[in-house]
Amino acid sequence: TLPEVPGKSALRILHLAQNDFTGTIPSSYGRLTKLVKLGMSHNSLSGAIPKELASLTRLLYVDLLNNKLSGRIPVELSGLVNLKAITFHGNNLSGAVPAKMCVIASLIYIAADCGGLMPEISCSC
């Protein structure tokens, strides 16, 4: 299980990939306002992507691939105007990649399960 974040932090990179973490992504991670890279791939994280991550306006890279995340991609993440790359594929997400996310000027890479025989989510990017 991922630990809660007790308060604000100067942390800039949080790499928690490949640790067999379970449970949800705590909404308290939205307090890591100096974060530029968030890596949580290849765990067994479940539940929704917390909309509080939209508070991390300095984020450049988000890697959530290969977990068990479910629900919709929060439209609030479209406010991450510095984002360069984000990965969602290999989860149990539904709905669509928010159209507003597709027009983030700095975004050069987005990976989601949009195609194939059994698309997970729809993409208009």
C-alpha cells in the first residue's frame, strides 16, 4: 500500500515502479506540488486516478501503466499544462481521454489502450 503524504514536500521525482504496491493512489499525493516526475508503473494499484493529481502543475512525466486502475481519466488532468508524456495503458480504465488533454501544447506522448480488438478507452488525440 502506498503511504499517505503528510504535508507539502520539496520532492521533485517520485519513482515507485515495480514494487508490487496495491491499493489506491492516495489523494494526498496532490500535495507534492514541486513534483516533475511521477512513476507508478508495474504495480497492482487499483481504484480511480485521483483528480487531486491535477494540483501538480509542474509535472512533466506521469507513468501509470500496467496497474489495475479503473474509472475515467479525470478531466482535471487537462490542467497539467507542462506535461510532456503520460501513460495510462495496461489498466482497467473506461470512457475517453479528455479532449482538453489532447491539446496541451507541451504534450508529445500519450499512451492509452485506445485501439486493437478490445479498446479500453476512446481517444480523439
